[in-house]
Amino acid sequence: MYNVDQKAISKLARNSIEFCTWLIVMVLVSIRTPWINIVKNMEKVKKDGANATILNNKSKNRGYRYIKSHAKQLHETIFNDYMTTEEKLVALCDIPNIALVKAGFILQLCLGEVGCIDCHNASKHGVDLSRLKVGSNATLATKLRKAKVYNDVCKKAGGSRKLWDTWCTDRYESSIKNASGNAFTSARHVSLQHLDAIVSVAKK
């Protein structure tokens, strides 16, 4: 799954600022929402922009506007060969409503680095997410230190590929177990949602 879908996403994001922008929007939209609805939610954002109901949360709305207005800068940051992974994580945390976990998700999608220790993975790997919070008044040194802690947590959990593949498998199995007519058809279906959600809006 990861070897096919992440590589396709990474190539598209590197070659297209628009694709990369929608990728970051997808990460924002995915926060605290069921993954099975991600394609539908992205299409709503494409149609209604900042007025989309999924962006009613004030912080999410600010995040969306920030992403759209800083698209070129964000793309350059992500694919900057002279910045460390930790520096990129800290820079992405400037996006409203994006903290280290989702910054790690963005780099996982774009570069195959870091990963997303969401609530499911935190529970699975015994990670205390409160340790990863960074105060708004934190110094750059503190932010970089926290970013390194987070990157190390992802590596300890198996790295970007393992986090991706096991998360997709877990989400599939969970959807089957708790299905009410709205379940994934396979773990690959979960994985493909990453690509489908971006392509559904980036090429229209």
C-alpha cells in the first residue's frame, strides 16, 4: 500500500504546488473526522471553499485560509533539501490547527518521512500525546526539541511505511467490526483514499 500510494502522492506533490496545497488541506480536513468521509469532505471544500461546513471550526477555517495564501511557501518548505526534518515540522506547525502530529502526516505524504501518531496510533503504541504539545510562546529551540521527540516516536513505532500500512489495516478492520452500511472494502481502499481525496479536487 505505502510503496505504491505514498510514492504516487509524493511525486505529484513535488511536481505540483496545487496538488501539494490540496494535500495539506486534506490533512487539515481529516482532523477529528471519520476517514471514510474524506473524499466527500474534500469535494465539499472544493465546492464551497472557506464556507464549507467541515471548516466551520474557527481554527480549521483559519488553517484553510493560511494554506491557500501560503501555498508556494509551504511547497518550498516541504521540498527544501537544506532544511532538517525537525525544521520542516516546526514550520508546518505555523499553519493554524496543525500541530506536530498532522505536520508529521504532511511529511509522511510528501516525503515518506515521520508519520501520523493520531489517537489510534497513540493508544496502540502507548504514546502520551500531551508530551508533544508545544506552547504558543515556546522558543524555537523548544519547538525543535519537541519535533525531534516526535520524529523519534515515529521511528520507534516502526517508521513512516509501517505506520501507514498498519493504520490502513487497522482502519479497515475497525470499519468491518463496527460497520453500519459504511465500511471500507479493504486496507488498500483505506490507503487509496489518501490519493483519491486529493485527485478528486486537484484536477477539477
